[in-house]
Amino acid sequence: MAYFECIHLGKTYKTPTGNAVIVQDFNLTIEKGEFVCIIGHSGCGKSTVLSMVAGLNDISDGTVVLGEREINGAGPDRGVVFQAPCLLPWMTAFDNVMLGVDQVYYHATREERRQIANYYLAMVGLAGSMHKRPAELSGGMRQRVGLARAFALSPRMLLLDEPFGMLDKLTKFELQQVLLDLWNRERLTAMMVTHDVDEAIYLADRIIMMTNGPAAGIGDILSIKFERPRDRSEIMNTELYYEYRDHLIHFLEERASVRPALAG
Ligand SMILES: Nc1ncnc2c1ncn2[C@@H]1O[C@H](COP(=O)(O)OP(=O)(O)O)[C@@H](O)[C@H]1O
Ligand SMILES: [Mg+2]
């Protein structure tokens, strides 16, 4: 059995005008230690899939299996990173990370737990600012805290929903690097939603292309064969990079919403 599996996963909302089938028959297996990105047009159902896997949204149809167990609700075995991390504003970055660490490593001593939080905050480059509160941190730094918090749980799976979508390009590049460095060390099984094809190629072992809704599913899957650790400028200097990129853009363009014809 695969480490992670979505089996006939589906989501239907009941609306006043009838059932809205958002995701239908979404089937995906992910190997342990694999990094998978999901791309697709806005509103197709990417976050719906991810939130069902996270246990934050009820599953209408099918099942999700992680580590031979069917998931049932949210839990610290899945580290979730959203576009903006929900940090408690009155607590320092360190204490925010400790909240999760205390929950998962309840059997460890306080000193051991502090070391874990300390280690991951240093790994994301916050050694000098871990005792600041969220309001004193930039958006990029707050997302570093979000990554540290997710990795510090040593989750069975990492779930990321457009984690760098609100950051400027330079900060986004830095954070992609932070994420890859951490991932290279720990090789957590990861599922990440993004609409940025370059981000997906840089990070993923496989890119899952979702069809447009309603009743969205998997349209195509692309394996990214670049060796790891990857160097951004090195891979961008290969022809293969542009083959991958064209493949993804072609998929998305074929499904782009039809634009009104120009008058005249
Ligand atoms: N409570 C709801 N009732 C009906 N439709 C919903 C509800 N929540 C989300 N949707 C619809 O589900 C679709 C997929 O949303 P989402 O998964 O957030 O898309 P993506 O992350 O790919 O942009 C959207 O078209 C949205 O309108
Ligand atoms: Mg979304």
C-alpha cells in the first residue's frame, strides 16, 4: 500500500439550487518522502483537496489514507502551512512554535522541547529574532515561523497551500530555498498547492495538474527529473526546464476561461 493515497476523493456542497460537485473521483498516491505540487486554475478545487487531506474540511466521497490509516479529522501528524500563518499575536515566534512542539513531544523534557523549537527556528534563519512577536516580524519572517512550526512537529505529511503567494518575488525565492533546504534534510512527504509553474518545477518530484471545476479531478501528471539538491539557475539553464514549463503552461492555457472576442 502506498504511504499516502486519495481514493475516489470527492467534495460536494449542498446549495439552495442543488448539489455543487467541486471535486470528483480524485485519485492520487504519494510515496514516502515525495514532494508533490498541485497546480490548476483559480477556483478549481486545489484548496478543497488539501483541506480535506488536512482534515479541516469534511470529505463527501472516498477516503484519504496516510501511513496505513484512514484520516479522520485534523491532527498534528499533518503539518499545515497556509498563505498567512495563524500566529498568536501576543506570543513570541518561539512560543508559537512551542505550542505545537509541546503537543507532539509531551513525553520530552521542557529543555528538549525548547531545543527542538530552537533548532527549527534557527534552520529557517530566525536565530536572532525568535523572541519577537508576530507584529515585529515581516510577512516573510512570519512565514518562516510557519515553516518552522510545521517541520518542528515532525509530521507524517506536510501540507502547504500557496504558502508564498502573498510575498514579493525576492522573499518568495528566499522562502522556497528555506523550504527546500529543510525538506532536503528531513525528506518529509509533501503536498503543496501553487499556481506558480516555476515554483512547482523547482520544488516538486511530480506536478499534478487539476482540471477545471465543476467536478474537478486530475488531468495530467508531470514527473520532474532534476536531481537533488537542486540549484535554481542550473536547472533553468537546461532545455528540459523549458519542456516542463511548456507542458504545464499548455495544460493551463487549454483550460483558460474563454475570453470575450475583441470587437471589430
Ligand atoms: N461552502 C461552499 N459552497 C459551495 N461552493 C463552495 C464552498 N466553498 C468553496 N466552494 C467552491 O469550491 C470551488 C473550489 O474552491 P477552492 O478549492 O478554494 O479552489 P482553488 O484553491 O483551486 O482556487 C470554488 O469554485 C468555490 O466557489
Ligand atoms: Mg486555493
